[in-house]
Amino acid sequence: MSKARNVSKFLGEFLRHPATTGAIAPSSSFLAKTMVGWIDLPRAKTVLEYGPGTGVFTECILRRMRPDSRFAAIELNHRLAELFRRRHPQVMLVEDSVANVAAICQKLGMTSVDCIVCGLPWASFPEVLQTRILDQMMAVMSTRGQFVTFAYLQGLLLPAGRRFAELLPTYFRQVSKSRTVWLNLPPAFVYQCQR
């Protein structure tokens, strides 16, 4: 599928479901490299991707992770899941909410997750959903697990975006932010979190 058609379908999903799609276009390769470059994928035995959309981050994950690692993606949007399956047919994709990640991991036989790469639109989630997702994530994450997600610059102007930034240090012992990735639509930065 062409890149222009991918962007068009992504924009359509944003217009239909702005609270769950959260972006007007797929993430850039520059943001993907910033996201995946920080986490220790070569040593991870188990990896999850939350909200992979069309699979931009997935390409970087697959290039860097060990061939014997277990990898699964969780996508709620059915149309984006179809695009993802066409692009990455070899990746285990679960169509569900990441708020159910403990049950999903139990079904997949993943008892402990080393790395989670997340493309969710945190600034559009109410506090109860942010907390539920983070609680569920901590239930499956290994004791030295890594979590990486991103936020758009304008998201920090929203109460939910600020609340998410304040929540992260209550879950992780170390939280840092990358430099702004200007070559993304819209510009974004990455939260890098270590349990």
C-alpha cells in the first residue's frame, strides 16, 4: 500500500475516532527511531507494542530485537489493525484494549514483559483510563522493564496531557524526555521510563 494511501486512511480514522486514534497522520521514521533507539531491545526477551496503528514503530522494533524474542502488538481500531496485518503479517496482533493487557498476556503465555513501546493518545484519555492502563501495564512488566511513549507538544497544553506527565513518576523510578522531534506531524517528544 502506498504511503499517501496509508496517510489518507489514517486521517480518516482520526476523523471518525479522534479520541482513540489521536493523530492525523502516522508517526514519522524520525519519531520511530527516537522511540525505539532508547530501549534495550537486543536484550529483551518479551516486547509489547501498544497502539501500533499502521506499524511505523513496528519496523524499527523488528530490526532491533533478538530473533528469539516474543513480540505482540495490541490495537483497538479494527481498520488500523487491518492495515497493520497487511504490512506486518508475521507479527502477532491482538485486537483489544491495552486496558486488558494482563488478560491478553496470560492468553499469550507472556508472564513478564521487558519492553513496551506505546503509541497511545494519552492526552485524549480521561484520568480513570490513564490510571487503569498504567496499573495493568505494571502488572505485566518485569522488575527492570522499560516503557517508551510519546506526546505531541500541544498535548502538554491539555489537562489530560499534563496529568499523564505527572502520573509517570509515580509508576517509574526514572522518567526522562527526549528532545523535540520536529520532523513529525505534529512535532512530538518521547517519554523514556525505567521501572
